Amino acid sequence: LGKVMQQMATGDRLTKLSDDPMASIQLLNLDREGAAINQYQRNIANVKTTLSSQEVHLDSVSESLKSMRELVLWGANGTLTDEDRQGMITELESLRDSVQSSFNSQDEEGHYLFSGTKTDTPAISDAGGGVYSLDGNSDKRVVTVAKGVTMESNTTAQDILDLGGGDNVLNQIDRLIVEFKNPSPNFQTEVGASLDAIDNTLGNVLGAMTEIGGRHNNLDLMDGAHSENKLLVDKVTSDVSALDYGEA
């Protein structure tokens, strides 16, 4: 009678493993599967949050690069007044600093988003004198989002900004700013190099944003599949463990 009363109080027909060893093993397996699904869904939510944060900052970088390009084209026509030139230099410096700030952004735990696996290191450092170095790495942070399935949760400043030979668009913009301040015979060369650097970097930014969008879509599909599997696990668990009140 005590056993039946306990069953009716809990709604579970199994009060201990020995009540039905086969069903108990099945329930343990279902519990493990349910826990794994919950962990996968938490991982997916975390990856989506990280990707969304990166996407916001990359969108800001994209707008800054477009504004830079317009300023470079405007400044290359050779008809600027000193006042125009100074205003343009100030804006270019501001846009350059904005790009650096975006790539040095951090999540709520203080981890740098674009530094690869070196999350305690800013992605870009300014050594002064127009020398910007990429101090993170290009390694990807990989997260398990389903059984046997992993997803890269980040893109890196090195992937986007590295133009080869240790150069990047920030260094090139600084060289152009020097030319705008004191034009030399290399002026048009630096203008052309700056436009190329901006275009290449902008292409990398847009490519990264497209890839992030694709990852978001895949994560949504997997999250939906996990939700359906969780419903099935819950139903089977109920079928195996639920008490037949009429029999009790």
C-alpha cells in the first residue's frame, strides 16, 4: 500500500530501479538524451548571440569603410581648400579609430570578439606612428551544436583585415592621411593603394557577414530539430514512466 500511495503521489510507476529494470535503463538513456539536447540548445543560443554581436560590429565597419572610400575619392581631386583638407583628415582619423574600436569590441564577459582564440587580447593595437598590428589570431572557436556537428562561433580581425605582408587598411589610411597633410609625388599612388585596401577589406567584411547569415540559418534549423526531438523524448519518457491510475 505504501508503494502504491507513493506512486499515486508522484504520478510515476517506478519508485526504484528494481520496479522495472528494463524501463529504468530506458529512462536513464532518455534522460541523458534530453540533457544532451538541452546542452545543444544552450550552445546554439550562445553561438547565435556571439554571431549577432559580431554582425552588428561588422555592419558598423562596413559603413565606416564606405564613408572612407567617399572621402578618399573626394580628397583625390586636388581642388580642396586647406579647410576642406583638414576637415577630411579629421573625419578619416575618426573613421579609422571607429574601425579599430569595432574590431576591439568585447562581449559581456570581457572577451574580445575578433581575436580568434586569444580572447584576452585586443584584436588590433596601435604602436603609434601609423603602425597598427593584428595581435589576435585567426583560430576559430568551435562549439558542438548537435551530435557529431560543430559550428564556428567567430570570425577574426586577421581574416578580414590582413592584406598580406603584415599590412592592413588602417596602416594604409594612415599613410594616406600623411599625404593629405603634406602631399608628395606619391600622393596619387597612395590614393590608389588606399582605394584598393578599402575595397578588399570591404569585400572581406561583406563576405564575413554573408557567412554569419548562413550560420544563423543552419543554427535555426538545428534548433528546430532539437525542439522536435525533445518533444519526442518527453513523450516516450511519459509513456514509460507514467502511472496507470486506474490500475493503482
